Amino acid sequence: MEMFLVANIGSDDIAQEPTRAGLGRGLVKAGQENKNIVGLSADLTDSTQLGAFAEAFPERFVQIGIAEQNLVTVASGMAVMGKIPFASSYAAFSPGRCYEQIRTTICLNDQPVKLVGSHAGLSAGPDGATHQMLEDIALMRVLPNMIVIAPGDSVEAEKATLAMAKNGKPNYIRLSREKSPVFTTMQTPFEIGKAYVLRPGDDVAIFATGTSSYQALLAAKALASDNIQAEVVHVPTIKPLDQKTILASARKCGRVITVEEGQIAAGFGSAIAEFLSENLPMPVRRLGMQDSFGESGNTPDLLKKFGLTGQHIAFAVHDWIDHMPQYHR
Amino acid sequence: MAQLTLQQLEKLANIIRMDVIKMLEHAGSGHPAGSLDQADIYTALYFNILKHDPKNPDWEGRDILVQSNGHCVPVRYAAMAHAGYFPKEELMTLRKLGSRLQGHPERTALPGLETTSGPLGSGLSQAAGMAMVLKMQDCNRRWVYCTVGDGELDEGNNWEALMFAGKNRLHNLIAIVDRNNIQIDGNTEDVMPLEPLREKWEAFGWHVQEIDGHNIESIIDACSMARAIVEQPSVIIAHTIPGKGVPFMEYDYHWHGSPPNCTQAKEALQKLRSLNGKISGDHS
């Protein structure tokens, strides 16, 4: 499948934008298409990028105040009455503070509430560990009925927002505060539930989600100069997994590494490992937070410290290839 | 549905109490005290106050009833069965495998339930969300009712909802607090004092009424009054006696979450039969 990625991947002049900006644009478009879309904010309207929606549709914007339990339950009640609520906060607070309400009133209740978790991963940078939500993937992906999406860049986040508005299910979208490279284009395919091979290879499959997928692309580029062909699979939908694509790449490469800006325990890499353990058992190396919290610092420095840059991924791939045979080949 | 007389409503409330006892005894688990003490409230709601159509639970003109205190769902199921939502025989499937009558209300399991609830403290905010939508639609003909346990007011989520409803002047939202003064670990004022309860709600911008929660006429009148308040959300603090109607259960917090055994159920049913619909509150 043609991916229509930008031409300047790896170059310093690649355009950068936070993924949350895509949510902001997508929500205004979704609001224009469907008058049942409502936006709810817990006193973080502009930083979670709901400002444009609130300005365009003031009558459909609800200010909740600093009350995340209320944020998600009011959203659930609005969904009962036919609305499609986008309820936004920082991921550390929602889903961080309101898990049971999400579980009972949105997931078990099966209401189409769209939870927007901004400032996720290490992207809250200088704010420190309190605000760096690294456990949200784990929390959200174990909930029945919930769909979990971590877009790779702002362009994809915009497409994801529009798709979420239409799927009639509880959704969680994981977004970043910091700017990150825009590597997809409006032509790049996106569908909820699909994973995409951004770069083909047959020595190792790198499965990545969210903004880590760009780092995986950088790693693949570096590895190619060492004559290692890494297949980069971007997995923006963490739940449900695109089993077919994941299985095909894992079978083709026989070695698997996963990358995420979150805890590896119960996170994205775990989801891949769970799936492969039942369908194509093989060792899976998971890169991400290794049972630790973050700390204050600029996001690029934090990515270095916690081993999540392209360079670190490439190094991990070398190490993995040195130690692991290719399975199922 | 023909309007029932006050006397008929009182008799029906007692039959619903008997159903609750039978259901809980049969299920072997569940929460009798609150279910019994809200029999008058739920009878008044389903047979006088609510606009609803049991044959068309999704009717667009219906009033909404959210049960935040979802553990008291047996009384709701019994009222719904009598109203015609489903056959009365189904009541005995409560809490059994494959039943639509889950131990706590689940919207997706049974038509006529508007939400899924049970974990305490989040019904009022859902109800506020619903009322908010009706207000956005300028709908003045539909009301959102929400029954809330008193013990669950310990939960902070309620007070977030109170602020939200007060701020948005959700006049179409009517909360009914089952003020039975008990919760699992004891009396509410020992576990975590709620008083002065009226003043707390008032401070959050709500119109407050206090009534005898066993006087069906008072319940109906209070709801009429609440609907006439156009600038504020309303709360009706319904003073009730936990376990009402079954003397050995009344006032005893131990019956919050323990079902009667076979002998106790027999005795309870005998007591309820002897009342013949003559329930009176101790608050009037």
C-alpha cells in the first residue's frame, strides 16, 4: 500500500506540530459535519485544543471546571441523550483520575464518549512525572468496548478525530503536548483498526505507536546503512489490533521489537506480545518505560534518557539481532 | 395508563415491597433496606410522576430516571414489572445467570434503564449531563429525575455534579435523596456526617424540599413543586426509614446489604401483608 509519507523524513527541516493540534482541527470539522458533536473541557480548553471548537460552536461547548470525574460522567449523560461528546483533559487526569467512571458509565454503559487525553507520554516534559501520563494505554486498552488510538502525528490525529466522531463507540485518543515531526500527509491512509507498514524490511519488525513511529522510521533509516532492513509498522489503533498486518510482518521478519512512550507493562508492546504469544510465539523486545516514572526535562532529553529516540531504537535492534534468531522462517 | 388513586398507590407500594423480599430471598443476595424504604418513591415515580411508556421504553417524549443508588435496583425492577416493562415472573431471575435483571442496573441489559450504575456517586452527574442536553435543546417538557442514596453523598463526584447543575441552572433536574441515615458500616452521621444536608445543597444553588419519603402524596406534590422551579435544579430530601415495612429490618443498618433467609422472608411477608397498604412515615 502506498503510504504517501513526506519526502524529508530524518531531515532537520521536517515540519513539526503537536498531535493535539490535529485534534483541534478535526473537531471543528467534525462539528461542522455533525451538530450532535459537543465538546467538554475540564479547565484546559486551549491546551487540549478545544478552543477553536468552543469559539466556532459556543452553544455546544460545556465547561466542567477542574473536575475530571464530572467531565466523563456528564459526557456519558450527554451521550445517553444522543450527543457525541469529546471530553478533554490531560491524560494524567483523564483517564488518570476517573477510571471507574469511565469503566462503568462509558464502557459498560457502551456510550459513544470520546476521551481526549492530551499531554500523554513524556511530552509534558518540564512539568515532571506528575503530569507525564505513561499508564494510560494500559488502563484504557483493558476496557471492553473501548477503542484506543495513538496517532503518529497531527495530520493523522485530525483524521482520527473525524473517524472517532463516526464510529459510535467509546474511544480514547492519546495525544502529545510537544511538537513532533509531521511524517504523514493528507493522502496517507488512516482507518481505525488498521496498522500500516511505513517501510518494508525483512530482518526485524519494529511495531510502534503514537509519535514513537517517527523514531522507528529514523531507526530504520540508520539500520539500513548497516545493511539491516527493518520493517516499520505504525500501529495507531492499539485496540483493536490489526491482527492481520501484525501477523504478516512478524512472520515475514521473525524478530519483533515494539516502541511506545509509555509503560511497557500492560501497554502497547504488551498488547503485541499477548497477540503473538497465542498466534506466532516468539520473543518480543519491548522498548518504553521500564517500570519507572519520568522526571522534569525537555522532551527530546527525556526521550534520550529513557532510550526512545531513533538512535536508541537502532541500538536495541542491533542488540536484538545479535541475540535472537529469526523465528518461524 | 389510568391514574391510580392514592390508596391504590399505597397498596401497590406494599406489593412492591413484598416483591422485593421475594426477589432478594430467591437471589440469596442484595440490598433490602434501601429497596424497601424507596418503595413509596418508586411507586410514585412509575405510577404517577414520570411520563413514560412501558411498551415503548425509548419514547422520545419520556422523562428520564437515573438510579444513582443502583444497589436498590430491586425496587425499580419490581415497579417496572408492575408498570408493564416486562413480565412479573421475570423478577425472580434477579441476579441469576443469563437474567436481564443484573445485580446492579445495566442499560444494555434491560430496555427502560437509562444508565448503568451501582458504583456510587456518579449518577447525579450523568443525570446533569442529560438535563444539560435537554436545556441546550430548549426542551421544557421533559424532566430528569435521579434517586441518590444519602451514604453515597460521601463521594466527591456528587459535589462536582452539584456545582455543575447549580452553575447551569438545570431546572429540569430533580434529585431525590433517600435520606435513610444508614450506609454499610453504620449510621451516616457516624461514618461521615452529612448534616447540615439541606444547607449544603442550598449553598450549591439548589432548591431544597424536605419530605416524609413514605407519604406518597408528599412525594408527588414535592415533584410538582420541583417542576415549577424554573431557575434552579431541585432536590427533594426524602426522609425514610431503612427497611420500611418490615419491623425487624427497620432502622438497622445491618440490613443494608444482607438478604432475608427463608424464615425471615416469611416473617417479612406476613408483616407486610398485615399492613395492607397502610404505610406511614415517622417524619410527618
